[in-house]
Amino acid sequence: MVNATKNNLNNKIMIRLFKQCFLIAIAAALLIACKKEKTKVDLLIKNATVFDATGIDPISNASVTIKGGKIVAVQKGEITDVKATKTIDAGGKFVMPGLINSHLHLFWNMYDMPPKMPATNDAQANKFIENELTKRLKGHLEQGITSILSPIDFEPYIYNVREKVAKGEISGPRVFAAGPVLLKSGDYYACAGLEGEDLKWCNEHVRLPIENPEEARKSVQKLVKQKADVVVYDGVTNQTKFNKEVLTAIVDEAHKNNLKVFVHNADAKDVPNMVAAGVDVFIHPPAKTKDVDGKYLKVIGEKKIPIAITLGFMQRYMKLGFATPKDRNDYDIMQNNVQVMLKAGAVPLFTSDVPGIPPTEVVPMVTGVMTGQGIDNKTILLSATKEGGKALGAKNLGTLEPGKIADVILVDGNPLKQIADLQKVKTVIKDGKIVVEK
């Protein structure tokens, strides 16, 4: 009887052990099967030198994975646990975020002399988009520029272009549109030289009034309804005296609607009040007053406010022999003010301005201007990526980090060592898709 009981007990123990071993074996088999299951991605870039624009040093022999238009991972070495629809062997090429040009008017031509007005009626505007602008946008994309802020352009046409690009109907950089400029009444550069019906049409499509705080708020509300990406305020044209109440109303209304306020032009002496009012970005160097000791402009550096170094147009203007003594004096003021702001810690932005500039000339012009102002190569690259995204309020752009939009370029060279290599873009990826392959 005792032996039988022992045998039964032993049998139960053996059965229990057998079950446990069986379950362990199944778990191990499942674990092995899971390990063999590879993650599916749309694109794998391997054997790359990755500059992710977060501020860290480039990662050599690195891989980037992309799925659904977003960055999945960036890591050292080859990623072996993925199954990619397409693989690019970068062969050691420099891989970085797509370039962001934070100031380029798409609807103008200030490159050719004399300047050319693209349109003075609806038919001409649509024809300009179909013929000229479509070519320009494609050209900018081929240079590695995957996003452009176009401040001060005709509405609704600039918004239409933005939508056509977003839908893939036009091949080009992602468009951030400001639409009309907030500007005091009177003659101004945007519609210069026009008369009669032409002038009326231009005014109706390219400017909004700001004669008092109430009117300024209504103008911002119009931009909100038009779904502008940012608000652009001209702080000097037709203003004999700076109106802080108007600007405060503009900033307040814009920020209520999550829109940043960009100052298109400014007098240096008004900058402290503009900063106090809450403006977000200066897309021209304040030029009207020469600040020799930082009295007015040091605050831009202290607050780390982004500033566009748009000296290229004036440099070209002088080189062609069009500049008057006043123009040269204005340039001297701007260059002085740029140095004051940079030394104080201002954040430079990659910006060309120069409406109508051939796409192939953008990168060499901008990098030439910034290098000439003593800006180092790493800061230039960050100005065209991380800082551009931050300035535009586009938190999903500008760096190669998991979850960010996959705008990526492959460069044949190392722009950190030689900035001219930024002109050697071989492959452009926008929204996770290869759009240019040279």
C-alpha cells in the first residue's frame, strides 16, 4: 500500500515536470519564432554617416529606417531585424535632414533687373503657377530643399500651391505660407510701380491693414480663416512712429490661434519693444538704425530669437553695380547689426530671400553669406534643419529622430568639413519617399 502511494506520487511529480518542460519548450519555440519575425519598413538607408541635427556628432556606419513617411530608427551599424521594401546603400555618404529655407517669396522676381511683377490679375497668377512656379519648386527640391516658408505672397494662390504640393499634384518642397503681409497703408515695395486696376488687384491680394489694434486683430483673424501657417508683420514701412499697441494686438491674436509672428522689416531701435510684445522671429536683419553697442539688438541674442541673415540680395545688387551710396550705407548698417546679434547669441536661420533666385544658386548664396559672417559649418547645417523647424513651429520637422517626418538628403561629401559639399545632393527623400535620385 505504501509502495503504491509512493508510485502514484512519483507519477504525479513526473507528469507535472513533463507539463512544465513542455510549456517551457513551447515558450522557447515561440520566442525563437518571434525573434525571426522581422519588422517591415518602407526604406532602409545603411552604411551612412548620419548627421541627425539634434546637436550630437555625426554617427559613422549608421542606418536609418523609415516607415509610413516617418523616421523609425537611427542607429550605429546595420539594422538586421528589419525587412525593407527598398534599401539604399549610402556608401558612407553624409545623410541629414532635408533643408528648410525659412524665407523665400515664391511669387516674385527680384533676381532679374529690373524686378518683374508675376501677375496683376487672376489669369496671370494661375498662368504663373502653371508655367514658372512649378519649375522653380521642382528645382528647389532637386537641391535638397524639402520645406520653404514663403512670406508675403498673393492669396489665395499661395495657399492653392501649398495644397497642390501636399497632394502631390506639384513636385516641390513642402510650402509654409504666410499669405498677405500686415502693413500700414501707403505705397510699398510689394505693389511698387502699379497703377489703376493693377494696383487695386495687388493690394487686395497681398496686404492686410493694421491702422489700429481692432483692425489688426481682424486682419489676423482673416489669416486664421485662410489657414496661414504664420503671420508676417512689416514693422517699418510707412511707419513714422512705432505702434506697440498694434503689434501687441497682432501677437495676442496670432498666439491665441497657435500662429507665430514673423517681423519682415524693422528699425533696430524698435526691436526691444517688438521683443517685449512677443514676436517670434525676425526674417530680415533690423536695418534702419546702426546699433554699435547692442543697446537695441542684444535682446535678440539674450532671448535666443531666430534671425534671418538676408544679406545676399544686397551683395548681388552691389556686385551688379546698381547700388547707390545710400544702398551701400544700408548694407553697412545691416552687416553691423547682424554681427551684434550673433555675438549676443541670436539663432541664425537658413534663408535666401531674393525672390526668383534660380534654385541652383540658393545653397551657395546662403552658405556664402553665412560663412562670410563668421558662422561655422555646424551652425549653418542646424540653421537649415533643426532651427528652421523650430522657427516655423513645425515640431515634426528638422531632425532625424523616431516619429519625425522623413525628409532626408544624401550628400556626396561632408558639409561639416567643407560647406560647399552641401551643393552635392544626390538623393532627396520627402515624406519617406524618394523624390530625387541623381
